[in-house]
Amino acid sequence: MTTLTEISISPAVNASVTDNLLTVELADGRKISVPTAWYPRLAHGTPKERRQWTISYSGQGLHWEALDEDISIEGLIAGRPSNENTAMIKKWMETRKNIYEIKRPKKSLAVAEQPVKYTTRKKK
């Protein structure tokens, strides 16, 4: 015999993302934590991008505009990781590569090779 159980999905009220963990606080007091590895876009996002999330109007989802990531509260409760395949993630990462390249000015060899001058004090 199969029994269906209705799951109450409380709306999200807060979230935090670290390098390793996504934690969502629900209105009913529950906290749900899952590995960020479940969501490759979060895992590969910068700390600043991970902090820029919004809760949907209904409270049933989270959205990261800069990462083009949407995660449903229902999916978190059910323990469902991202279903994006490797090819999709690689394509997404390629588009980011050009945006986030760090360009640093090259140091002049003349500056880098200047000798350091040391002086010694004479004992009295």
C-alpha cells in the first residue's frame, strides 16, 4: 500500500552561503543546510556573488542573479542537488572566465631588482 504524505513547506526568511555550506532558515524555525557542492554555480561563485541572493515573493525559492542560480525550498527539504550536467556547467564557467580574469600590472624589473640597503649600528 502506498501512502502519500503532504509536506509543509515553510517560506525561507534568511540564507547564508560559505565555501562549503548553504544554510536556509525557514519561517517555522527550521534550518536546512546542504553542501554547496550540490550546486556547482554556488560552489564556483565568488563570496560576493554568494552573498547577493534574494528570496522569491512566495518565500519558496532563492535566486542568485549574478550566478543565474535558482534553488527551491521544496528541493532543499527533499534533498535534491542540482540536476545540471557537466557540459552545462563547463559552458557556464567558460562565459565567466572572461568576465572575472584578474589583470595585474606587470612590475618593472628595475623596481623588483633594486638592492635592499642594510646599515649596522656601531657599539659604543
